[in-house]
Amino acid sequence: MSAAAESIALNGQGGALLNSRVLVLNRSYLPVHVTSVKRAFALLYQGIAKAVDEQYRTFDFDSWRDLAIEMHHERLGIVGGYIRVPRVLLLVAYERVPKRHVRFSRFNIFARDNNTCQYCGKRFSRTDLNLDHVNPRSQGGVSTWENIVCSCHSCNRRKGGRTPEQSGMMLIRRPRRPEWTPFTTEMFSLKHYREWMPFLTNVDSAYWNTELLQD
């Protein structure tokens, strides 16, 4: 741990704040990671990253420590005073972009279909939805993006082991592989901070859950 992080920890400031999240950007200002405030201060102190403020200005540790703290800013006690909590870091030398792979998962199918039954068009909670094989497995249907949709329990029972045509039902849209790209599970399962939002405009919220096996 860096001297800065040690001084913060030793001052006994709230553990919840030290363990809260900081968005980490690569040199192109693209999100690549989420870390803790404690780790963020270590990266900042070591010169591996710079803090980013609301005006997109960047600061090394010394200039961030000297930055004026206003009433609405989160702060932590350090030796000799307080330091503002950064919510966005910019890595000084990291250029790579996180792997862009859309997991074939239950969660992402729900996200693609907007929690909406693809037969009746009504929205439901995830617990009230099934995953339906458009072309049923009993007729050679496979588990792929293009053959699985959300369906409510009622429509699922009505369709049974038949195709939509055989059951007299129509899909509201044909299923396909999503074009959006995910970031990480942690990014969207935890609290967001307003400082993150300018950097998340091109990042999709669906990522987590066990990846389904594709036939």
C-alpha cells in the first residue's frame, strides 16, 4: 500500500468510503476497470494514474491533494488535513480496450428483449419470464441468439413444443445477436456515480450471469 493510502486508512475514515468504487479509464478515456477508492489513491500516488474532475481536467497526486474541497465533495482525512475522493481515474500509459464480447446469457437475453415477452409484447419482471426456443429443440432448434427469446409463462405454455407458425403466434421481432458491447459485471451491479456518466454513454449495462452453452 502507498504512503497516501496508509495515511488515509490510519486516520480511521469510513471503511465504506474507502471500499466504494472508482471508474478507471485508459488513455483514450474509455472505461476499462472499476477499482476501490483505497486502490485508486495508491495508483494516484504511484503516478500510474491521474484523477479526473468534472471539467475533465487531470491531476497528479500532489495537485489533487492541493485541490480545493467544496461542501458537496466527498473527502477523506490524511496527515495534515483532508483530500477529495476521486471517482474517475485516467491511466497514464494504458491504451488497450477491454475485450468486446457479448455473453450469451439469460441476463443479456432479457436485456436484449427489454424484459418483454416476444409473443404478447407485455413487459414482466425477470422471474415471470422464460427463455423460449423459437424453433423448439424437439424439432431441431438450437440454443443461439437467433433462436431464443423471452416469453411469459402464459405464452410459453400456449406455444408448447411448436414453432410460432404451428401455434398461430407471431414474434414481435426476430431475435438476433445484440450489437451493443458490455463492460463488466461489477460496473453495473454496483452504485453509479454522477462523475462516471459522461464516460458511460457508449457502454452497455448488460454483462453478468452465467454464459449459456450454444449448440
